[in-house]
Amino acid sequence: MVVAMRAETLLAEAAAALLAAGISNCRQEAGWLLAHVLGEQELTAQPCSGGAPLAPALVVRFNALLARRLGGEPLQYILGDVDFHCVNLLVGPGVLIPRPETEQLVDFALELYPGTGEICDLCTGSGAIALALAASLPGAAVTGVDLSPEALTWARRNGERLALPNVRFFLGDLFAPLPAAARFVMITANPPYVSADEYERLEPVVKDYEPQLALLAPERGLAMIKRIAKESCRWLTPGGWLLCEIGEEQGGEVGGILRACGYAKVAIRQDYAGKDRVAVAQWPGGADD
Ligand SMILES: C[S@@+](CC[C@H](N)C(=O)[O-])C[C@H]1O[C@@H](n2cnc3c(N)ncnc32)[C@H](O)[C@@H]1O
């Protein structure tokens, strides 16, 4: 039988169990799980006063979520959402959990956006980049594309939940589903770029839960980046920008690929941790050339 428990006791026991399972930020994670359970309780209007013991039903619910986390499932799948840049996104099985370093790509895109014109976000996943840009630039039409039907379901759900009128999503392989006449002043992408070797070494919390299609790419992780560099040329307006997330050791090669495709102003920018993370390049022919 589950009895009522004080929150402090529950949190301390949960943190100890998480630590024993190798989860280092155990206190924070225990706190987030409890906040999630208490948030659900608010929605179902069952009162819970500050220092009073938690009702047995809450303890049962908390323990069920804790068991999933102890079983190795990503915290964000359990909580069901994640903050990304300026938006909150629903996530779950079938879609990559947006990473904090990808927020840097959004900041670079906002810095380079020329003030008018359409944006395309390839490999959109949950819609993270597309939706953050659409929210930040209400005057810009943003198109997101993904090959995975599961991922696109999350993207569309997020688009509807955020009620952004300036974003639309297409299912398909890179540019294949787009109208032939479409042209973009900016193309963003966080494609799969993990090599086969790196994929084998990924933490189980990533490898066992997040989709392989979102992570793994042939040719030492470069195959999709090469395709994006090559195919974007025909979809960018003169002077349009390509911003592509890359692996921290891919900067040199990706810079060479972009220059070989004919891009100008090729630069590899770093994330908040100082690691190479975003390749930026301009398609020639703009007014400032
Ligand atoms: C690294 S995830 C990025 C997701 C999201 N943009 C983000 O930053 O969180 C890569 C995404 O690319 C998608 N993808 C893989 N191959 C693709 C292709 N050929 N065309 C379009 N999307 C593709 C995967 O389904 C996955 O959602």
C-alpha cells in the first residue's frame, strides 16, 4: 500500500535512486518530475497545500514516472515537453529532443535574416528551429520539412499548439515535397551528422530512445550535410544564407564542401561551449556582393 509522503522525503529518496542509477543531476531531475506531477494535479483541481504530505495517488504517479527515468528513458520524453529558444515544444518517442546548442543556430539565423523573404528549415524534427524562427519573425513565412512521419506529427502538433500562422510543414526528402517555384532567403538545417563509429558510442539514453534517422548519417556523418550544401544552391535567392548544424569535428571538411559548391562568406561558428557547431554560407549574387 502506498501511503501519503512529505515532498522532501519523496525527493530525497528519488534523488538517491537516480544517483545510484548514474544520473548526476539527480536532485534537479527529481524536482522536475515532482513539479510535473503537481502540475497535472493542478489541472485536475485536486488541492495540495505547501508542507502537507502528498496524497497517495500523487506518490503512485510520481513513482511511475521515476521508474521510467530509472529505466533509462529521457527525462524530456517523460515530462512530454521541452523549452527551446523562445518556444515550448511537445516531444516524445519518434522525434529528436531539441538540444540547447541548436538554439545558437536560431540566434545566428535571426542575426543574418535580411528582414523579408521566406525561410526553409530542413530536417525540422519537432519543428524546433522553424517554430522558434516563426515566433521571432512574425513577418517571415517559414517552411519545415522532415522525412519522418512521426517527427512531422510532432512538428504539426507543436505548430498548432503555438498557433503560429506563418509556419507550414511538409513530409518528404529534403526539398522534394516543396513547390518547384519556391525560393528562400534563408535555409536552416540540423541534419543527422553522427558517424557510424560515434553512433555506437552514444549514451543509451540517446541511442535506445531517439530515432536513428535523426542522428546517423553515412560517409562519416557528412552525407546529409553534403546533400544539403549541394541541393540548397538552387533553392536560395541570390545573397540567401545557408545555416547548417555540424558535428564539432566536421568544421574543416564542411567549410571545404561549401566552398566547392560555390558559396561565399563561408564561416564555421561556435556554440556556447566554444565548439564548432554551425556552418554559415551565403549564395552569391546578393546586393552586397
Ligand atoms: C538531428 S534531427 C533535428 C531535428 C530538429 N531540427 C532539431 O534541431 O531538434 C534530424 C532530423 O532530420 C530528419 N531527416 C533525416 N533524413 C532526412 C531527409 N532525407 N529529409 C528530411 N528530413 C530528414 C530526421 O527525421 C530528424 O527529424
